[in-house]
Amino acid sequence: MAQRLKGKTIVITGASSGIGKATAVEFAKTQPDDLKLILTARREDTLKEVAREIEGFAKGVKVLPVKLDISKIDQVQAFVGNLPEEFKDIDVLVNNAGLVKGMAQAPEISTADIDTMFSTNVTGLIAMTQAILPLLKAKDRGDIINIGSIAGREPYAGGSIYCATKAAVRSFTDAMRKELIATRIRVIVIDPGQVETEFSVVRFGGDTEKAKKVYEGVEPLTGEDIAEVVVFAAGRRENVVLADTLVFPSHQAAAGVMHRKTAQ
């Protein structure tokens, strides 16, 4: 796998924390001798910390932190053109950036929350894909790896907008795979179940106590668990496409089917 990733240039969105950061670290651990990582997020200072961490243990990895809000289409459209020449030969795009806001149900869902989720999870992901895809088509190879969610397969009460955004990601991914069938470009979606990251903190507006309750009595997946799947998918032989992967922690069997241990 290290040999297959050798010399590649990889873009990861939402790389300042959670699954995105873990994915950057996992790529660097797998190929520490010859790799380029372009890490994007809104928090530039945090990205630079991630870059320093990676460069501390992987001397052959070059890391480029780029401040980018994928919900801002003008920023995405300028992204490739602003890259240094040595980072423009992109091989892998990991569309990880995404978020959820609140648990409101119709008709009380905030218009601002709707706009934020769609502009980041859907419009931003599509814009980022359209920015990178011409580079992959020019050399007729590469990977587009979209981080979806079980929510895109099984909608749940209180998550209607988030679920709709992840269903859109699934449809976009499936259609694009068919559109690119005559190429050597792999289109991959990875759908995590319950993962403990900043996800719930963002959902509850920074209320960490409320976020902690989501994970009481269970052992959720970690960002590292999903990162291992992402890197494994990218590290397969070029003819092998892990097209569609659903990843659960052992206490979960569906979006709303979980076993919680009660306190003794």
C-alpha cells in the first residue's frame, strides 16, 4: 500500500480536526517517505498545527495548509489556481468537510441552518469536485473519496436536513461513478455510522455537555477508524474500486438501532 501511494498528492477538506485530521495523519503514517498533502479548512492556525505534527514524524511528507471555506464558491474556484506548482498534480480528493446544525423538525427548522448545511455538505462538495476533476481527467486516473453518512441511507427524526444533504452526496457520487465509467478515475463513498468527533458539539451549538450525552453507554467509532478505511480504499490496486462502504461501531445496526449499556 505504501508503494501504491508513493509520490501522490492528496487533498483533504475539513482537515483541521476529526476524520479529516485523522485521515491526513494516516496517509502520512502509511507513506512517510514520498507524499504531498494539501490540507484545507477554515481554521488556518489549527491546520498549521496538524502540518507540524505530521512533518515531525514523516520527514518525506510535504504538507500544504490552505485556509478554505468550501461553502464559499469563489474560494473553491480559485483553489487550484492558487496552489504552488509542485502541489498541482493532484491524485486524490477526500471530500470530508461537512457539518450538522441542530435537531429542529419542520416547520421550525432555521433557514440559516438549512443554508449552512446545504452550502457546505452539498454545494461545497460538488464545487470542490468540479475544481479537482479536470486535473484527474487530464491524466485519466485518480480518486474521489466522499465521506457520506448512514444518515444518507436512513433518515431519522430531527435530522431531516442533514440526512437530505448526505442523500444528495450519495446520489451525486453514484451518478458521477457512471459518468466516469470510461476513465480510470475511482469514485468512492464511505458512510460512517456513529463517530465521536466535534460533530455533536457543532450540532448543539458548542454545548459540550449535551454532546457528551450522545455517546453515553456506547463506544463510538473514532476519526482514526474512518481514516484507516479511507487510506485502505486509496491504497488498493488501481483496478479495485471500494465503491460503497458502510462502517458501524459494534453497538449499532442502523441509524436508529443502537444498544446502550446502562450504568451498574
